Amino acid sequence: MKIIGQAMHILNPALVQALENRDRAAAARLAQEQVTAGADALDVNLGQVRQFGRLTSWLIETVQEAAEVPLLLSQHVLSQPQVLQVHKGRATINAVTADPDDLRRAMEIVGPFQADLTVLLVSSQLTPTDVDGRLRLATQVLDIAAEVGFSPERLYLDPVIACRTDPTAWTLTAGLPDIETLATSIRLLGDLAAPRLRTLTGLSNASVCLPPSRRSSFHCFLLPLLAEAGLDAVIMNCRDKVLMDAALSLKAPQAMAA
């Protein structure tokens, strides 16, 4: 399972300060800390603010000079595809919805750059939380990929973890995700194609309904279950040492053998 650091995000005040000051050392340090902790790749998301979007190439160069790891780049870079020429190695665009028009456009843009693509299994017509809904959208994604000529091997499918909003769920489980359904979705999504389709998700999304003091322990509980289901990559807080110890233990030879 690939570990992807989440700290290069516009919601991180440390990154915002580095961007505002054009502080290469601070941005590089933020990247190095995550890679030193064990990250295999870094998620870079500068959001939709134009002043920061213009710094995407600068940040990519800064980060990859400091840490030689691949990057996940926000789908906002699709409006400035020249940014992909700056990236060393194969980038991943994260994350495009399964809306047919948006998905076709994304595949056509990133195709010439040989970039991978993470597809959120949500659309304007459907935001599934059940297994069948996720599989139905995933099948549509594969159909569009075949139509465009985009190899399924370059896809990551994100089942999209979210807290449950119905009152009953809040009463019984504090709104936490349906873990069994999520794990089953991950397992079956992988089986939709051969070679096995890759899955990726953001771990922190699972606990937004919890107070900060309880989030790390829940992540440590959830991650092994998702890994056992076959999750291929996870975006997570690499600066949480307890969580990183748990994640790295899942990559150990004995865990792989199990």
C-alpha cells in the first residue's frame, strides 16, 4: 500500500505561509518531513485560489528538488496542463469526478503526459454510499476509459469515504462511515478488471465528524481494515507518528505475507 502525505494542502497554514513568502526552504522542509516519516508520494493541492494556482509549477519544482517522490496534483491543474511538463516522472491527477463530460476531458488532457488519474466515485447524479452504486459508477468510468483509449492501469478509483449524515447513524455510530460496506467496495472494485484496478482514498475524510482528540485512534483502527480489503494507496497525515507506525507495519514483509 502506497502512503501519500497530505500536508501540501492549501488548508495547511504552514504551506500557505510558505507560498505567500515564496519560501522555498519552508516548502521543502514540509515535503522532506513527510518523506522522512515514510511517505511514498505527496498530495499537492493549492485549491482554486488563482494567486496560489499560479505557484503550482514553483511548488512542484521546489518539492521534487527536496524529495524525489511522485506527486498527486489537484484536478485544478487541468486548466493549466503545461504544469505537467514540470513534474519529474509520472504524476497523478487527483481527483476528478465520474461525471462523463468532466472525465472524458480529464483523460484527454492528461493522456499525452502519461499521467495517472484518480476518479472519485461520485457524480452530479449519484453520490453512492453503497457497494452497488460505487460499482455502477466504476463500470461507467471503465466504459469511458475504453472509449477515450485511456488504460485502466493508469486509474485509481476512490470510493470516497464520508461521514453518514442520517440521524440514526449519528445516534448509533456518531456518523462514522459504514466500514463493512467501504471494505467490500474496495475489494470488489479491484476485481472489475485485470490486471486488478487500483483503489485510493483519503483517510482523514473518515473522521471529520470526530473531535480532533479521537481522530488518530480511529485512523489507526480503520487503516488496517482498508489495507486488508486491498486498498492500494492512502492519503493520510504522515506527521502522526502513531498512525505512520501503523501504516508502515502494514508494509512490512510479514504483513504482506499475511
